[in-house]
Amino acid sequence: MGFLDRIRSSFTPQAAGDSNALWLYVRCARCGAPLAVRVDLRNEPSVDYDNGGYVLHKEMMDSKCFTLMRAVVRFDDQHNVTERKIDKGEFITKEEYEKITNGK
């Protein structure tokens, strides 16, 4: 693997093998641009002292219309997603994301 391939791979969604990562697939409500955002489960979620478990506040921006989307994801003690909400966007599946991005 060459130098440029290593750099490119660091910005490309990886296969499901990293147990410390969660991928959020979202689509902008304004322009429809898809995003794949990696969440580091070891560092990004915070302890949710009010409700138990963990909570993640994630801000994401698409590269088409630059809309700032805000997501709140709640986890149980084993980092399983229990609730998720997003403002100015919608959650999509990995398959939907791949269909949109591979069709370009």
C-alpha cells in the first residue's frame, strides 16, 4: 500500500471490524447529500448521569450545501444504541448510503 493509499483509507469508511467504532449514516434534509461519520466509542460518548448509560452529541456538516446537522445518540452501559435523534437530517442505513454514493 502506497503513501497516498494510506491517506485515502484514513478518510474512507472501513469494513465492520473495529469494535470501538460506530458508523452513523445520515442524509442532509436540505440537499440530500449523504454522510458517513465514524464515532469512536472509547472517547466520544459521555456518561449520562441523568439517565444512565452514555450520550453522544455529534455535529456533522455535508459538503454540498454545508448544513450543520446535530445528532444525539443514547447508549446503554454496553454501548448499544437505545435512542437517536437528528436535527436537519435523517438517519439512513449503510446500504442506502452505499447505493447513493456508488451511483455517482
